[in-house]
Amino acid sequence: MMDYGSWLAMAVVVFAGVYLVFGLDDLVIDFFVLSRGLRPKELSPKDKDQLSNKKEKKIAILVPAWKESNIISQMLRGNIAKIEYENYHFYVGCYPNDLPTFRAVSEVARETGKVTPILNPIPGPTSKGQLLNSVLQELLENHYPCFDIYLFHDAEDIIHPLSLRLINQESERADFIQIPVFSLPVKESMSVGATYMDEFAEVHTRDLLVRKYLDVSIPSAGVGFALTRKAVLTLFNSQESQLFDSHCLTEDYALGLRSYQAGLKQSFPCVYEKGKENKKEWIATYEYFPKKFIRSVRQKARWTEGIALQSAKKFGWFGSVLNCLFLFRDRKALTANCLGLVGLCFFPLGLWATLNSPGNPEATSLLSTFTPLFILNSLMLMNRMWHRAKALRTVYKDSRGFFVIFRYPLSVTVNGLAGFLAMKNYGWSVLLREPTAWVKTEHELPAGFGEVAAQGLRGAL
């Protein structure tokens, strides 16, 4: 019968083995990035001229807004001032029991002629999916212009001046278009908000490029993504009057999977232009993500539940082996994040067990397996940190890449707690047979956005 030391040694070895297996798919990303030379594309002056000379299609920008009166007018004014495109119009979904937001949107509508508020028939809050469905149904079924492209954004988004031109061009070869999404730079280098800089820089300059190259499903980030009219009519459920799954916490991610299943061509143009001092200006969507610990845990719990539990149950496994690999990569976050948090405890336990096992032959035998696993996991972690730091420097030229290493434990803690919270919330929803409540994220914009010149804003990114 094994004693306490032997059980501890076995747990450490099993954990190290599982952790190693869960990291192998990272090597798939590394292989294709390095072997195929996948990297973001620089927008040359010739490319920019082509964007500018392309005939403008009609673009509807849909924005859901619940209790956004503090920022919605600044968001609309700031983006309208700098978007280098003419043939577009904002449609902002509001609730009848949120009059401050409706009034703020109506004021900008009168000022600019580029905005129309649309009231949801149901008092809020409902869900982001339900509100967007209501706006889209109004556009499709009533007397509104016939738009060629439907672009989706949130009330805290900063839209690059050339985003609409890029989407306009990409719509000629794809029906589902996702442009990169990055966190706005935060000053507190060791804060929760800074971990979003690391994570989004890595995913949107590496992972999604590989997915595009391999022609597997590209998930929507919820903002900065567009559908052609063909895609909307293909995916819109006229019987239920919905495009998005109003009960899914990640309705955007689910829509990306549906688009792929429907055979719609997906695109992820990752493009930048060189600005002052040779600085990269990404044609991307920028926003602030939660800076407080608890808010970040709640947001990521919603993401994890929607992707790894709700969508996994609804869609199962489909497509090619490679597509299933990336579905696994999306869904493993639930287990991997929880394991990562547990690993912060098991790492010192593993060292302690290794140093205190000489008198226990059984534990010593088990831990002889732990040593090579520990070395392999350490090498893979170093490799991951190097690639993440490189991605961070790619997006934020003035950032210090080595901060990625020091922020990693904080990122692991937030993601791990989010994983456990996601399981708890999903378990209660199944037990009570009620959908998990949609929790709104508090939003903010950079100081002065919507009140300063467009050129000044471009230089700030």
C-alpha cells in the first residue's frame, strides 16, 4: 500500500504528463509559423492606393449598448471623425428602459447623420446576441437601405481609419471577415489589464494566421468582424428571427463555427502600415479590457463557458482532423487553465517531493519519471514565453517583452479561477435548467477620445 509520499509523487508525475500533452498543440502553431513564414503583412503605398480606389460597398456597423451613456457618444464621435470611408452607417441597439444611452445616441445621430438608434422591443438587459438579433431583424425586415456588409463592434471599440476599406476589399473573396483585436496599451506593466496585451498579441499575430493558412474554422472575436449580405442571409434564421444564438455566452464564437459549417469563405487579414519613427500602425480594433482582477475573472469565465462548454455541447466535433485539432485547442482552455492554476501549487510540491524522497524507494521510482517531464515542460514554457514576448514586441514596439514572464503567474491565476467559475456557472445552469445570466463588462475609452483630432488619435496607438 502506497504511503502519503508515494501518492504525492504519483500525483505530481500524472499532472506533469497531462500538462505536457496539453502543450503539444502549441508546437503545431510554432511549426507552421516558422516553416511557412506566416507573419502579418505590411501595407505598402501601392496596397493603400488599391484600398482607397476600391469602390465602396454599403456597410452597416451594428453596436449593442446597455447602460453605455458614459462612453457611447464619445465612441461614435471619435470613430466617425477618423474613419476614412464614406458609405457606412452606425446602428446602435438600445433598450427602452435605458433612456440615457438612447438620448446620447440620438444626440450624435442629429449631429452627424451617420447614426441611427434602434430600440429593442424587450426591456434590458437581455443578452448581446438577442440585442444584435433585434437590430439586424429591423434592418432586414423594415424600410432600411440594402447593405452589402454588416460590421459588428462594441461601445468601447476604437476603429482604425482604414478598417472599413480593408473589410471592403476582403469582402470580394470572403463572406466572413475578422480583423485583429488588440488591447490598448496600459501603463501598469504588472496589472491584469496588461495580460490581455500578451494574450491577444500572440493569438492575433500567430494562431489565427495559422488557422487561415490551414483553412480551418476562424472564430469571431465579437468585434471587428464582418459578414457579407450573402453570409447574413445564409445564416439568419427567419423562423426564429436570429443570426446569433441569444442563449450562448459567446454568440460570436458560435457564429464563426456556423459560418465554417455553412461553407462560407472566412478571412483574417492581419495588416499594418508603417507610421512615424517606423512604428507599426495596425489595421485593427483596439479597446481596453478589464483592469480589475474580479472583473477579468468574470469576463473570462463567460468566454470559457461559452466556448468550452456551451459551444462544445452544441457543435460537437466536425470538419477535418486539423479543424478538430483547433476545436480541441479552443476547448482545452477549460481544463488547461484549471491545471495551470493547480500547477502553481504542484510545482513547489514536486520540488519538495523530489528533494525528500531518498528514503522512499517507491516515491523515488515514480519521481525518476518526473525529472524528464519537468525538463520538457520547462523547455516548452520557455518556448511559449519567447513567442509571446516576440508577439508583444511585434504589436507594441515600445513594450518590454520580458514582462511577459513576470505577468505569466497572474495570467495563469486569472484564467484558472475563470475556468473553475465557468464550471460552477455551467453546472448550476444545467441543474436549474436555466441559461447562465449574461454579465455585462464595464467599459471605458482613452481620455479625450471623441474630443480630439483624428490624427492625434492615430498617433496615440
